[in-house]
Amino acid sequence: MTTQTAPTTAAEAAELTLPGTDRPLPGAALRAARERTVLGHAMAQATGDVDGILAAFPRGVVYRILPFEEQPLVRPDQIRGYLDGMREAFPDMEHRVAVVHHTADAVILEGAVAGTQAAEWRGIPSRGKRMEVPVAVFFHFDGDVLVDETIYYDHATAARQLA
């Protein structure tokens, strides 16, 4: 990955090129194909269809859940364990999508997750409280093939709401 130092003068800012901006955005057909894959995956996740989730990753599943997973989840049993734990802790979990973005090699969803805690989750004892946390989910593609998913959210916000 290429990194750049932030410009300190107007002249430097005028010369700034953001990494990746030279890569073409996908056409309408590829965007539609990627959206179908993401939608199918999201529906499988919402209904607890682990086989459907795994099927969205034809080269093998790769889940990165930040901030708490140090290593990506790459085995079906890891995905099942993660999803079972989420369903146990938040049986009424809702996923909301507010905005969809497309990049050269990703579909990005901005939204929120919400649910009422019914069991311990990530060291937070259940107090029956509800959380609603902003989330960004990056689905990385190679052409029309989903290769990984990375979920970003602020765990401190969730912990504060559940305390």
C-alpha cells in the first residue's frame, strides 16, 4: 500500500494525488453483479443462513471484524461461531444500510447495526439494553468475485450503550 504525507502548503496540496484515484470505476453491469452478491450475502447473514454466507465467497471466506478480531475468520466453523455468538447475544439484531458506495474493487455499505443484548458479548454482561452502532462494511472484489469482507465499527460506543 502506498502512503503519502499530508501536504503542508497550498502548492503541495495542488500536487497531491490520492492513491487509487487513477483506477477506473466499474461499469454498470459489474456494479449490478457486485450488488447482487452483496445483497445475497446480506440476506443470508440476516436469516442465519451460514451456507448462503459461505457460498458468497467462491474462493473461500475471509471475514475481518475490526476492532476485535486479530486474525481474519477464514474457516466455516469460525464464521458459524461468530454468527452464533452474535445471534445469542442479540437475537433481534437488525442490519440497516443507509448508503452504498462503489470503488474500483469494492462495494462499501454505510449503515448501522442494532439489537437488544440477551447474553454476554465480548466481555460485556447482558443487562437487556439495546445498542445502535454505526458501521461500515467493505466487500472487496476481484472482478465480480467476492474475496473478503471487513466490518468496521466503534466497540467503545457499543460498550457504552450496553453498560
